[in-house]
Amino acid sequence: DLWIKGIRFGIDAATVRRAIAMGETARIEVARWLEPTSGKDASLEEQTEALHRDNSPRILANGRIDLRQFKNRFPQIARNVRLIKKVPRVLGKPGRQITGELVEPSLPADFDLTALSGPGTRVERTKEAEYIVSDHDGFLNLDSKSNQVSVTDKIVSREGISLRTTGDLSLAGDEYEEHGEVQEQRVVEGKHMTFHSDVFGTIVSAGGRIRILSNIAGGKASSHCGEIVVSGRVSRARLEAPDGDVSVREAEGSLLIGGKVTVERAVRCRIIADTVEVRMAEGCLIAGRTVHVGSTRSWHETETRISVLVPDYASIDRRLAELRAQLAKLDRIIATKNQEIEVYKTQPEVASYLALEARIRQGAVSLTPAQEENWNRAVAQLAPVARRLTALTTEVGKLWEDREMRSREIDDVDRERAAVGAATACTIDSVAGETMVRAIRYQADTPLLAEAQVENIKTGMKEFSSTGERLFSGDKGRFSWRHADGEASAE
């Protein structure tokens, strides 16, 4: 009867038999359909602990804990390390309606592992599973936007630098790229670093480049043997690259120190550099050996003051005098020893002995037994003189070597003296506001941007009105001055 009514599946035979045996009419459930069994979506399974950052406080070498730094903020990955395993989806089992028709389960979600494999990784397929594997040594990068896993040569961060996200950073890699802000009082130490957002903290580079594509305000950036480039605005900040370049679009109320400092517009700034290039300076204090300013203006009541750093040759001249005195002393010693050599050589028996010794040593003369006996007596008699002559000749040779070395040192110092003076100049293309230019001295034998030298220059800039030689004062026109061969000339 059930079959005739179209029931093909799920008949509860025991219930039907009991109902037939009862012989009564009643409404009962005699068949149930089979629910389909759900499957499992494909998933990912981590294969290494290196995928996780360690945000616990960093333990210093002395055993103390530094709460400002995390232990391992940017994990490093070696080559050929399995990072992630794909767990395949599991299909569900179909069910059946009571009419016998199949009821298919919903299809579990799947994904292509290749889409998750970013630069520096590859997909490795084995009989057991699929894996994302690191393709080279580098730093792990998990991009939440693209959902890609990458291993890159540089560290890329998008969270910013703060006490909450990263703490202070001391980076092991050569390249670092930060897309978030660097909060005030935070310190980032590394080599080549690029910052896409504003910087309010301190950036310290170990001889690399620092690029700030936005602004730096109230912070500090230093790279002693590299370069600093700020594409945005520098405000109340300090930039230092004593042996490198500092390049800024616009700066206000800041201190800029560098081998070469280039600024488009500077307002109320202090600039100290070997070479200074400023397109427009307003109310600034500038000190440099070679200074070129496009236009100078005052800022409200504050004039622009330029200190041209003129080398003080006193120490170099003392060094030259010492070297020349040493050279003269060597010449006297050499002359004395040459005179002693000539005294020996003018003695007839010594001259004959030396000539015969040279011929015998060369094999040009063969002696008879009688001559050899006479020669041995001569050797016994004149050998001390010959040894003295040999010693004198050796001494003179060494003295000549010392003399040549001193002479080269004198030439080097002379060239250094001339080069230092030749590069000293100041040019202002247009004076459009109160501007003063003075020449102040610095020790030529000390690096211009050595710490002690910079402090002396700062003092001279503060005491501008009472120090140095005034070269220019006015509020219009142009100015050009060059220091040549230790003498000053102005136009």
C-alpha cells in the first residue's frame, strides 16, 4: 500500500507491523526522510610557529626587561620552510526524500591556494597535501587586504609605531617600510627606512637612507653616513646626517645638520652644513662652508643671518712648519752621512779595495794563490771600514725614504689647505629682506661637522653680532663672496 502511494524510502517497518497488528485506524508516522550530512569547508593549517609575532617584552642582555620593545615583532623566515598547509574540503553525504529522490548536501567552500601565495613564496603540492613554502630568506608579511602571505627582503608594516602596536623597534633587516604613523616618544632603529605617514618620534639609521614621504613634526631623524629625504613638511624637528645629505621641501622652526643640506623653503630654521642650498630663507640662521641661497627675507622682526665658515689655517700651518722642520733636519743628517762616506771613498787604499771587491764579487777577476793571500790581508785590514761604509749607505737609504714620505705629507697638506679654502664661498641671488653675512673661523684640521666643532658653530651663530668679520648687511640687492688662497674678496 505504501509503495502504491509513492513511498519508496525511510519506511519504519516495525511501526507499520504494530499498526497492522492493532487492527485500528489511527494517524501514525510510518516513514521519515534522511537529512543530508554536511561537509567541511577547505581550511588552512599553520605549519610553523614563526607565523606568530612574539609581543612579549624584550629581555635585554643584562637580564632586564624593556617594556618599550617587543621580543619579536617581525618574524624572519628561512628558505624552503612550509608555512601553511591546505586542508582539503570534505564533501557531505546525500540524503533521501521518502519518495526515494536524493537530497544533495550543500557544497563546502573551497579556495585556490595559489591566490594566497604572495611574492617570495610558492605552492608545493605533494601526495598528501598542498603547502605554501618560503622561496627565500626574508621577513614574513601577512597582508590583510589581499589575504596574501609573502616573504620579502624588506619589512613592511601597516599598523604604525606606537606603544600599543609595536613599541620601540630595533630592526634586523636592511629595508623597512612603514605605512602608519610613528607616534611621539617612539624610537625606530634600522638602516634603509621609508615612512609613508607622519612621523612624531625618533628615527635612527645606521648609515642608511631615511625617506619620510609625509611630514615630521617634533621628532628627530639621524643617519650619520646616509641621507635623509622629507617630501612633506618639517616642523620643530631635528634632522642630522653629518656625513650625508639632508633634502627637505619645506622646514619651519627646525635644526638641519648635514654634509649637504638642500631646502626649498626654510622659515626660522637653523642650518649647519658643509654645503647649503636654500631656495628661500626667511628669518633663518645658516652656517656653511659653501652657501647658496636663492632669496633671503626677514620673518616679522627676525633677520636672516648667514655665517660663512672660513678655515683657520693656524693648526695646518703649524703642521706644515713641523713637517718642513723635519725635512730640513733629515737633509742635514743625510748631508753629514754623505760627507763621511766621501771621506772614506777618497782614501786611495779604500777606493782600490772597494773597486777590487766589486770585481771579485762579480767574478770578473780570478786570483792566484799569492794574490789571494794579499787579498785576505787587505780584507782583514779594511773590512771594518767596508762594514762602516755599508752601514752608512743603508742609513742614508732609509733616511731618503723618510724624506720622501715627509715630502709627500707636505704636498698632501698643501693640497688640503688649498682645497679647503677654494670651496669657501657665499652667494645670495636676491636679498629681499634684512640679511647679514659674517665670516667665522673654524679649525681646518678638524672635520667640519664633528660634535665639538658643531657646538662651537652653534655658539658663533648665537653670538653672531659680536663674532666674525662682517661681509654684508642690507635688505636688497645680491651678494657674492669667495675665499681664495686664504685671502678674502667680496663683490
